[in-house]
Amino acid sequence: MRVALSAGLAASLTVGLADLRLARAACARDAGRIDVTIDGAAPRLAAAVREELDAELARAHLCSTATDAQTKPLARIRVTLHGDTAATIRIEDAVTSKTVEREVDVADLPADGRALPIAIAADELLRASWAEVSLRPEVENPKQPVPPVVRASVAPPKAPAAFTRATELGVRATVNVYGGGQTHLGGALYLRRDLAAWLTGEAFGYAREATPVTATDGSIRAHAFGGGLSFDLHLLHVGVARFGVKAGAEVGYLLFDGAARAGAGASSFGSVVSSGHLGLIGAFDVGPLRISAAILGLAPFRAASALDGAETATSVGGPGLEAALGAGVTF
């Protein structure tokens, strides 16, 4: 078989010296041993081919520089150079007990781009010989099982995991601060569903308790409950973590409860309230558990105020801020 390679391919495959040194450093004593012999009348090309082939083998945890004489090589690679323009590659494979050859023609390539294609051809020929073990398991000798490093070198690349729609049920703690003076502490029960790899829909119900507000004629407490819908847009995925933005709206009922000082009258007042939210979110998975956090800006659509006489003592109105920390189980 003759293999002709273009100059453009050789240029795209160029490997830097730093990368080569890194590959050599990864060649440990427990790596699979490969005997490599390179001969011919082109010593400069032979040296370059050897360096490139060392790097190619090291990427698969194979080592052509192992010094343990007690370790039987998995294969022998012999590269015979025919001047500076061609090479014969011969593989004596101890795993499959086969011998294979390939002719490589690099005459069309510049002199400084010929070593890498020859090294790649040798590496590919070795893997092609080992691939028979995966395609035809019957060739394996039960008394001499195929080394794991050989199986790993011919295993198909792992495909990225397909996106799986997950449903999440969880709870979160919230702190809401409103421009009208109210600060609410509470929590929410939520149900999320992944609609796409980049989009999650959420339905939630909440209950909140306001910190007391001191007024001229006493103090005012507030209680809130309601629910809403929101969508999470995942802009960045980093391993098990994802980050993005959240947007949504909620509607609920807010009850002001006044406690009057002596001589003043107390009353309670309730009102429907609604608001929208927009902000940043982050989440990461630990097994089936998903931890999430959010910082949201709040924009009330319908506000409610508590009066102390003719004056507004406190209100859920004006721009606000919500901080949330949640934990849920995915299924």
C-alpha cells in the first residue's frame, strides 16, 4: 500500500517541541513497550521520525524508550527510509501474531515536514493491526489476554453524553429586600424541568416573613405567600456546573399586621402583589443532588403599602434584590 500526503496535511499536523517533551514525560515504566528501529541513509530524517513516533506512541501510553529488558514488547516497529522521500514501515505484532507493512511516499512534502507523516503512518498501522482484536474477538488467545493498554489504544472515542432532560424537585432559602423598606426572609418549593440543554422551566411556590418595621404608632409585620414561573437560560457549561440568567414573574398575597402602641389603633391589611425578576444563576450537580444559587433584580408590577396614619410606613415597591440558595434532587 502506498500513501501520498499533501503539504497542507503535513502543515496541519505539525507538533511543537514543548508538546513533544510533554508526551515523552508521560511515558512511564508501566506503559506498553514498543520496540522501534529506524534505519536508512538519512540520519537527520531518522532522528526526526524517531522523535515524532515517540510522541505519537506516548499519547496512547505506549513507550518506545522503556529500558526494562524483562518486559516483552507488544510489537516491533521497523521503519526503513529510502533516502529522504519514502519509507517502508513493518510491524511485527506480538498481540495478534501478525506482520504488516506499508509504503509511505513523502516526496511531495517539504523536507522539514516529512518526519511527522511517516510517524503517524507507523502509529496508524500498529493500531490497525490491534483493531482486529476488537473486530474479531476469536483471535485473542485466552492464555494471553490482550493488555488493557492495547484495548484502550483502539477503543472508539467516547461520544459526548447526549443531553438528558432532567426533572428537579427542591427547596431554596431566599432573602428579598425591597426599595419600599421591606425585607422578607423565607423559602420556596420548586419544580424544574429541562426543556433543552440550554433552557430550564420552573414553577414555584413561596412563603415569606418580613422583619418587623417600627412606625410612629407601633410596629408592622408582614406575611407573604404565592407562586410564579421562570426560565433559566444556561449560557456556560463547565463540567458538572452551568451558569446563566433567570427571568420570570410571580404573584402572591401580602398581609400587613400592625401592632399598635398604647393609645393607638391597630389593623391588618392584605393586598395582591406581583413582580418580575431577572438576574444571574449558577448550579452544579453532585450525583442526583443539584445545588443552585441566584442573585436577582426585582421589579414590582403591583405594590402594597402599610400606612401609619397618613404616612407610608413601609411598602413592597420600588426596585429590589433577591438572593437565593437552593438544593434539589434530579430524576
